[in-house]
Amino acid sequence: MLPALANSLTPILLLICLGFFLGKKTDYLNSPSLAALVSNLGLPALLLYSVLSMQMQVFSMFKIIVATVLVLALVSLSSFVLLKALKLPTRFYLPPLVNPNTGNLGIPVAFAFFGAEGMAIAVVISSVVQISHFTLGVGFMSGNYHPKQLLKNGPVIALVIGAFFLSLNINLPTPIMNTLNMLSQITLPIMLMLLGKSISGLSVTESSKIGRAAVLSLFRPIVGVICACLVVYFFPLSRLEGSVLIVLSTMPVAVISFMLASKFKGPVDEIALMILISLPMSLCTVALLWWLYL
């Protein structure tokens, strides 16, 4: 079992480390267009190909979406209570605790553990979390939100198109599916390297905040696991769907939370620490779950 776990996690960690090294030593990953390419083209292509190639039923997709929303709602409530107890402002601390890194990290982890079928479920979950990033995340941190921002979100658009095709039993031509497959194959490595590059650019100047950041970082995967297990227990999901939801719910604080905190003048140092600390905690939690349950 240990070799299988190592085989699953090692490529992910190596690509993150490669991205970290390239971010420190080169400018290969510095172009903002690269991240835009992944989010606006690569990830939507991955979503469409995964969902359509697995012939996921519309009802199954709807179940996964509802289950993900329930997990996010439970995590939001739990995080709100914790932040009030710690007397921390929900404006900047709630979104990082609620919205995990289901994109750069969650999708590759799901693919490594569960294969293409698990990845199809993961991209649906990640799309819901993307919506949460651009509603809860932007809305809380900015104090203002415009729904039209979702109309520019590639994964959300792909999710709607995929549901439409499935509902009408529309099959894309083989050349189009092959093109989507090729785009999908380059997306996961780039996502992981961009995650490593983002981590390499984080800076922390106030060491006094380490303790509080560590508590919040530990809370993120634990509350994710608990809330996901509750939803899986009471909600009619298949074992594979439930397993992928649990794994993605344990993911660390997303880099986009750091970007939003920087944009809206939030506690950048602490959120950077939360990303750095929650990453190994989340991977250890996932490994433990896989060892004991999955």
C-alpha cells in the first residue's frame, strides 16, 4: 500500500517542486498569460472532456454540485463560529478557510488516486468551488460583488455547456474530443507548476503570526474532512463520488485567497503562512484518509 501511495503523490510533489524551482531561478512561469491560459482554456477543456468522455449523467452531476454546496455551507458555518471565537474578522479569514485549492492541487490528486473517472467528478467539484471563490471570496474581501464576473469564468461556462450536452445526449465529434484530450493532458502539469511558482513568490515578514496561522491551517483540512464525511453519510452519493468529495474537501488554502487579500489589502502575511502550512497538512491528511478509508 505504501508504494501505491508514493506512486500517486510523488509526481504531484515533484511537479510542485519543479514549479517552485523554476519560479525562483527562471522566468519561465512568470507570464500572467500562462495562468489565464490554464483557467480560461485548459481547465474548461479538461472539464468538458472528463465529463463527456465518462458520459456522466445529468442527475449525477447535479448530485455532486448540491453535495459540494452543502459541504461549503457547513464549512462556512463552522469557520464563522471559529473566527468569532478567535475574534478575527470574517471579511478576510472566512474565504480562505471555506474555499480549498481544488484546482491546482485537488484535480491532480483526484486523478492520481482515482483515475480519469475520479477526475471527472473532481472537475465538477472544482467548478463549484471556483464559483464560491468569485462570489464568497471576492464578495467578502472586497465588500462588493458583481454577478457578471461569473460570465467571464471559463470553468463555469464549461460546466453549463457540459450539462447542456449531457441533457440532450449530444456527442462531440471525435476530432473535437481528441483536441480536448490533448489540452487536458497539458493542463494538470502546468497547474501544479504554477502552484509551486506561486508558493515560491510568497513572503512572510511577521513571524509572530505563525501560531495563529498554524491553528487556522490545521483547521482547514480537518473541518473539510468532517463536513464532507457528514454530507457523504447523509447524501446519496456513490462511493467514488463520496471519496473524491472528501479528498477535495481536505485540500489546503488556495493561492487565489492570497491574491485577493493582496488586492483588497487584507492580512497577506498570515494567508501566505496558511498556504505554506496547510499544504503539507492537507497532503498528510489525504494520505492518512487513503490509508485508512479510501
